[in-house]
Amino acid sequence: MKPEAPRILLVRLSAIGDCLHAVPVLVALRRHFPKAYLGWAVEKAPHALLNGHPLVDRFHVFPRHAFKRKEGTFFSRVKALQTFRKELRAESYDTAIDLQGLTKSGLVAWWSRARQRIGFRGPESRELNRLFANRRVRVPETAIHIVEKNLELVRPLGVAPPVRPEWVMPDYAAEARALEPFLREHGLGEGGAPYAVVNPGATWATKRWPPEHFGAVAKGLTRGGRLAALVTWADAEERAAAETIARVAGHPRVLLAPPTNLRELAALLAGARLFVGNDTGPLHLAVALGVKSVAVFGASDPLRNGPYGREHRIQAGGPECQPCWKTTCQRQDLACLMWVKPEKVLESCEELLGQAGGAAAC
């Protein structure tokens, strides 16, 4: 290994938000090793968002379908894994950093044949992951957020975690141009009215704040005509929630966003003054793009997974069972979400908008 030009593989396969939490590790490595060859093993969905990243020399798209019996034949799945392994080994990585801490991510690090395989020690290492790393790092108690935990894995390479983690994202200019007709039609964005993005979606029911509450917040954001609110959605269920938000708000400046893929969503977020949503990928995408964000948290832990940085705000209920990390509510009342009131979320929005550069100054 050349000390000034190491070949390093990052392993963070999924999900969108978790991969975005790994970006500061990528940035820290590139800042410390400007001549390094940096690869990233990732799954298809986050790869679509991160493809073209200026700091990554090569992405390796993990064939997740190979572990699903219903997708293709047994031989086609085995062939996909073999091709993936050969691709990793051909790059002759010196070091693999496993940021996921699962059996499959440990396997990917091991398949790379990197001599040094760095991973977590302790609760961040799950399943059979401990079998694959030969340089295991115990995260100090002072590292609470997952971004801080991830950055501890660069220490074995002589890299000090930055005091202020940094995000660098791909260029979404092409996607922004595709959105220009919609924004012009509604008088939004550059040269038009500022807007907030409201995102009601989340995979877990225990993370989804009621759309009626988001509707009340969206209505408040439009007060005095200072902001429009674009409600984003990804599927039929989320579109129904978005329509409920627009109906409850009852304001012509609360609009359904056009259908977007992840890169188009990134372009839409990049032009926003504010993001309001649940603990989900779009929240962490907004944070990575430098958009001030207000997040409602239910079953997950805002201290570990909340929007990173003092420029963001979190609203969470206070039952003893939070965070439970459950996809269904054992109490059957979703108290952690129901205790969060729209007026409190709107107060957080007002606070951020009142800061320098916020829409209140417009």
C-alpha cells in the first residue's frame, strides 16, 4: 500500500438515509488522501442517487436480488455474486471499511480480499459481522449520532474525524433543468417565490406522522404569502397522503410536487428554503444538501439518527417506550407520534425561517 495513495473500499449497501450518513466518511478520506482510489459497494437504489459522485472512483453495485429465491434461477443468482466478487477483487483494495455492521456487508469486505478490513466492535456489529473484520473499532460513548460513529472507523488509517462533518453530493443540474417547467408554471424557485418541501412518507408506520398534521403545518408555512409548500410523494399511498395534506391546508400555494425519482427529488430539495418530514431518506437527503430541516421522530432514536447539525430541529413525543425501533406500535396508539403537535412543529419551522437567510427575511 502506498501511504499517500491507498486503495480503499467503503461498504455501505443500503438504505438511502444510511448511505447519506456515510458520505462524511468518504469526504474525510478524500480530504486526507487526495490521491487515494476510493470505491464504494452499494445497492441499486442509493447508487441511483449517488452515481456520478465527484469523490468516488468506482461504485460496485451489490446484486441484492441474488439473495432472493423468487428472482431468477439459482444459477443466475450465483453468477451475479461471482461477477460482483471478481469485480471487487480486480481493484486490489488495500483496506475495506464496513460501515454497515451486518453479515452481508462483512462478506463484501472479505470478498474484496483487502488485507485490512475495518469494522465496528460492540453493538454496532450485528449478526455474524464480527467474523469478517480484522481491525475492529469500539465507538466511544461520546460518539452518539451514527455520523459520528461512522467517522470513528477512519481512525485506524491515521485520519482524525472532522469536528464538523462535511457532505459533498453529485451534481443534479440535469434534473433541475427537467423540473424548471413545473416550477415556472407555479412561479416557484429561482426568480419566483421561495418554497418549502413537505414529505409525509416513511417506510415504517411508526415513523409516519398523520398527514392531517402535516396539512396544518403546510397551511401555517403559507401564512402571509411568504412561502409555498410542495408536498412530495413516491407511490400511490404517499400520493394519497399528499392529497390529504393539500386538502387540509386548503391553500392554493400548497401544491403536490410532480412525480420524481431520487435525483429529481434531490434537485427539488436543493432549491427549497426548508424541509419538513419524518425520519426517512428524503430528510437525510435534505440535510446532505444543506437544507434546513424540521423532523418528526417516532419509533427511531433522534439522538442517533436525527438530522445532523445545529441548523436543524427535531420534534418527538415522550412516551417511555421511545425509541422502540419497532415497525408496528406495541401500544397500538402511536403515542410517540401523536404527542407531537402541529403548532410545535410550526414553531420549529418559524425559528429556522427567522434565522439569517430564511424566508421570513424575504
